[in-house]
Amino acid sequence: MADDQNQGIMSKFEKDGQSFLIRVWRENRDNPMQAGIWRGWVQHVVSEQKKHFNSTRDITDIIDWYLSEDASVDQVFEPVQRDDPQ
């Protein structure tokens, strides 16, 4: 019963929430003497727009910028070309 009550309370907050998908990969793995560089992108789920990053430290900056009061999706995320032609 406590889980049902907590779920009901959280659903009130989640309706104003945003969802992001994060994909990371390591580059420069050809040279075993070098540590790989982690790169990736953050995708806003609703708009399907992505912002690429060169350091995992940028992830929070990207999300923070999107969630700031003066940001819009178009300011933060770049359009992504879909794989399937329409």
C-alpha cells in the first residue's frame, strides 16, 4: 500500500518532468598506451533532438541548460536527421 501511495504522489511531480536519453562511447582505443576519450550525446526524449558532447562532464551542463527557465529545445539541442526517409 505504501508503494501505491508513493507512486500517486510522485505522478503529480512527474507530469512536469523531462526525460533524456544518454549514449556514451570511448574513442581512441586503437592505441593501448592512451586511455580512451568518452564522447556521446544527450537526447531530449519528447523532441528527439540531440546534443553531442566531448566530455562526460558536459552531460549535466546540457541538461541544466535545457531545464533553465530561459532555455528552449531549439536553443539547446540540434536537429537530428532520422534514419528512415519520410
